[in-house]
Amino acid sequence: MSTSSSSDEDVTTDAHPADPPRRRGARAAFPWFRALSPDGRRAFFGAFGGYGLDAYDFYVLPLGMASIGATFGLDHGRSGLLATVTLLVSAVGGALAGVLADRIGRVRALVWTVALYALFTVACGLAPDFETLLAFRALQGLGFGGEWAVGAVLVAEYASARHRGRTLGWVQSAWAVGWALAVALYTLVFSLVDERLAWRVLFFTGALPALLVLYLRRSVTDAPGTGRQPGRGRPTGSFTAIFRGGLTRTTVLAGLLSTGVQGGYYTLATWLPTYLGERGLSVGGVGGFLVVQIVGAFTGYVTGAHLTDRLGRRRTIQTFAVLSFLCVLLYPQVPASWNGVSLLLGFPLGFCMSAIFSGFGSFLAELYPTEVRATGQGLTYNAGRAVGAVFPTLVGLLAGNWGVGGALAFAAVGYALAYLALLGLPETRGTEILR
């Protein structure tokens, strides 16, 4: 891969002297978006929408966890298993989607992933018992796992090296948007419907917006120069190819990086609503706490997006690994009587645990050549998700002795692992990925 020597600063704004000041400011604020071609912008909106709905369909589980547990008589260990199975199977789905994207194209693979997670999110709402819910949630994970990896590669290949970190970081911010939508509907549904039925209604809502994304996919095309190119004599969409030559070390370390970051994140995402509920908060109270955390998350994604282009991929991720480590240790130590302090700490917690992801889309894409890019990104990101998936179940088991709050501190182990893995990976800022 060749590397560009572009400056870290954006020196062009494309603003016309006759433009009103407000318009010139708006044009200057998003140079990364203006740098995309029309096809690239459609790809951005498609990936943004798909990832936001990915987040929505994931969060209906942790938000409904307490009610699901009450409906089926589950302890913390079996409740945590629902999240773990989702993430384990999503690793398989993500890896397979990466190979599929390298073989049949990014957009076609993306449509399949969205259809899968929409279908089985609805099916979860129909589950008559825990075992059926577990099976449906596993199948939902097949689509959930593939959407981010394929969508991120699609947009990365349209984005310029100069703006790729910001472009992919903004796609990542869609997670906070989908999370916010899930919390809003959770608060509404659980306020109006008996909780034994409310969690089912929440699952049903996971299908409707995904249909819109399927329609939008018709307007999106793969970036020129991607897809199968047999004349180049290189393997396309091959698992073995990402463990050959110099890619072996990259693949192993990128997988460990993903394991640490996702183990920490999904521990908090799965158990924080339950932890807040055990502190005596009502449905509205939990929703209020999560709103503060979500605002922090969106701000973190956007901030991390800009930092990853200015400081570099490695330094940005390492910085937020340290900050997330500290936040995770501090948050559960706040006494239950200090709910106001917990509310305020939700912002830095959401900020740090989200900003660390902003550089992932660009970083992983830049580590691999075109013919195995989606395979490499899909496998490393989702292998990390698979191993990190063990964390929520461990917290559920540890909660019996430590309480949910004490067990949440286990997430700090993941952020420490991520920091160490980054020490062996190269900086990729400025890399031209299509050649």
C-alpha cells in the first residue's frame, strides 16, 4: 500500500466569496462530506442508516433484559447468555459477510445482513420460551455481525485518505443515533404496555426501519476498482490469505484490539440498564440516565472522528483506551444515594467508550489490501466480538458475589488488552487503499 503525504489540516473549504457567512461556515464544517462523490454520499447515508438500525436492534435486548428475565424466570447468568450468544454468532456472521463482500460486492452483502437482523429481531418477539429466544437471538446475530464490517469497507473505499478517519467516524456515530431511538421507544413502550408484553413489542419495532434501508440500498453502488479482479492473480475473499506473509501479525493483533474494546463496551451495554434499575430507578429514570450517556456517546464518536485524522489512528485509540479504563473503574464506585453524580458521570463514560471506536473503520480498512479488505476487517472485528462476548456472561456470573456494579469493573480488563495490542500495530493515517 502506498501512503499519501497530505497535510493534517483542511486548507480548502470550497466556499465562494459571495456565499452568506452562515453558508460558508456550513460548507467549511464538513470537508470530508464534500470530498465524497455523489455515489460516495449515497454509500455514506446507506451505511449510516444501516449501522444506526444495527444499534437499535441490538439495544432492544439489554433494555428489555429485566422484563425478559422476569417473564422466563432467568437468573443473571442465563440473562447474560442471551447477549453472549448474540455476539458469538455475530462473529461468525461478520466473518462470513466479509468474505461474501469480497466475492459478490459490498452492497449486495450489505442487503443480506440488514434483511437477516430485521427478520430475526421480529422473531425474538414471538419466542414462547427462553430456548427459542436464544435460538432467534443467535440467528439475529448473523446479520448484526456483518453490517458494520461491510458498510465500513464500502464507505472507506469511497473516502479519500485525507478525510477517511472523519468519514468513517461519522458512520460510527450512527450507533448513538440508533441507541437513542431504542431508548426513546423503550421509555414509551414500557410506560404504556405491561412489561410482560412490552419487551415483545420492542422487538417487533426492530423490523420497520430496516425495510427503509433495504430500499435505500437500491441507490448505492460499490466503489470503482473494488470487487473481483481475477487478472490480478491474488486470492479474493479468502480466510487463509489474511494469515499469510506479513498479514499474520496484523490479523492476530487487530483481533486482540477488537477483543479488548468490544469486551469492555458490550459489558457496559448489556448490564448498565440492569445496574441502574437495581439502584432503584424507574423506567423513566433509567431512560434519563441513558440519554446523558448517549449524548456523551454521540459527542465522543464525532470528536474521535476528527482526532483520528489529526492525531493518527493508534494514538487516538490508545488515548481513549486509557480514559475508558479509568471511567469503568470509577463509575460503579459512586454510592447509590449519589444519583446526581452518576448522572453526570454518564457523559464521560459514554464519550470515552464510544470515541475509541471512531478510528476502527479507517484503521482496519487501511491494514489490508483491496482483495481481502472486507475479509480482514470482518474477521478481526468480529473475532474480537466473539471473544469479547464472553465478558457479559462473566459479569452475570460474578454479579452473584460482587453485585452487578462491582462486576462491571471487569470491563477495564478489555481496555488494558486493547492498549497493549496497539503497541504492535502500525500507524496507517494517510494510506491510499485503492490502487
